[in-house]
Amino acid sequence: MPNSPMTQPTKIIFFGTSDFAVPALQALSAAEQQIVLVITTPDEIAGRQKVLTASPVKIAAQILGLDLIQPSSLRNNPELIEKIKGSGASLGIVASYGKIIPKEILDLFPLGLLNIHPSLLPKYRGPSPIQSAILNGEKSTGITIMLVDEEVDHGAILSQTQYQLATSKYYGEIRAELARLGADLLIKTLVGYRLGESIPQPQDHTLATFTKKFSFAEGEINWHRSAEEILNQIRALNPEPGTWTTRTDKAGEIFKISKAVVVPETTPLPPGSGLISGSRLLVSTGQGTLALEEVQPAGKKVMPIKSFLNGLGKLEKIDFSR
């Protein structure tokens, strides 16, 4: 009697690069899926010391003892094509890989490639779905497991799950939680998909919205916006590209803000004026007040607001550009 879809091993190739992809790779390994190859991006120069650094997926794959390659390009790469064919893989898994997978690679997988995308598609396609959802003040987002096609985040949907965006959480924490949620949903989805019970549902492309990579300039705070909008900007864009303003009392020095909270207090000052009140720095906005919690003055490291205020002496007010 031939093996059933559940008992017959499905050989998998995993495409991933960033730390977002690591929980999925670990979950596949823990579930004893047959990962025959991991494909990640080449090591890159990183940090002030310009050290050649491996991707988080490479490090995780090495710990798990998995076969690994790091092609600089997926296009016009006959060696890669032969490597994939020789692996016997019928299914690909993609998570935060960072490169478009061309048709000549897609066509090598009889069961297709499944992608873990951190939004409820078709909303928020593209490179910054989590940051964009936070920035836009969404109350929830989620994870989509979808089939990869030749267009970005365009393929049919296999499964989705929702995630509540608490206003107390910042991008890094939300991203880590969505990575774990994506790993769990992937394992659950694979069971039905390999049995032929999960029917891919085409996206409604008329509802698609698209995201972009954010630049440093887009991190500049406009103090005439509401306190809630500015807090969402701070929550979404840290640590990269960061949120910042300039101090008019310090010849326009850049002043970065990485944590804040909306408070009920009001001040008689115009937007962009910061009032020092004990161990707090309260900044007026177009609507409401922000209490800064973590900042980075020019030329210094990130510090709690209390440490920053301790170095100001008897200064009572700080003015930011607006």
C-alpha cells in the first residue's frame, strides 16, 4: 500500500534571512519536517566595526545541523537549479528572505512555495507591513500563509490568523510575537495542505494596499500632529530608521526619541515645547501631551529620560522644531 500524504516524507527547502524567519525554521525542525536545504543571503558587513556578519537564519541552520547555501542571486544560476533538483524537494517555505524568487525557481517545486507574511493580506503587501499597521493606528493585524507567485505578496491564501496591536507594544516586540505566531500557523497549515484539504483562496486584488521602506527623513516628528499619531510613529519606526526631532535651543541638534507615552496632563505651551516636570519631560502636541521615556541626544547613547534630565541642571523647558 503506498504511503499516505501524511506518512510520505515531504522534502522541504527553506528560504529565509532575518530573525523573523528563525522561529519558523525551528518549528519545522521540532516538528520533524524533512528540511533538506536552507537558502539564505550572503554574509554582510554590519555595525560600526564593519564586521562580516551571518544572517540569523544561517546561525540557526548551523545550530540545527542543516545543509545551507548562500547564493548571491537566484536568477540565471544553473548551479542553484541543479542543487534544488538534486535535493528532491517538492515544497518550499519562505519567511523574510529578502529577495524575489524568480519563476525558474518557483517551477522547481511540485507543491509550490508557502510564504509567511505578517499582515492580513491583501492589506499591507510589501516590505514594511508591521510598521505600516502600527503607524496607521490599526487595532489589529495578523499572519497570512500564502502560495508564492511571481508578484509580491500576490498569491492565493491558505490560512490567516489575527493579532491584536496593543498600544503599549513597540515594533520589535510585535514583530517577535508575530514571528512565533507565524511559525505556529505554518505547522498547522502544512497538515491540511499536504492532505489536499486546504484550498487556496485567491486574494481580492482590488483591496490590496502596499507598503514601502521608510527613510530617515520620514522619522522626523511633526509636533502639530496628535499625541496618539506621534506615539504610533515612535512605536513603528524604532529602532530603524528611528524617530527624531531637533532642539532649537541647541542649534538644531538632532534629538532621537525611542519611547514615549500619552498622558492626560496638558501644558500652556505650543506644540513642540517640552516642559520639565520633576523627572518627566512633557511635550505639547497638536492634540494632547506626550511624556518622553527614552531618548538619545546628539552624540550620546540611548538613555532613560531621568538620566537625560539629570544632566540638564536647572533647565525648565526644551523647545523642539515644529
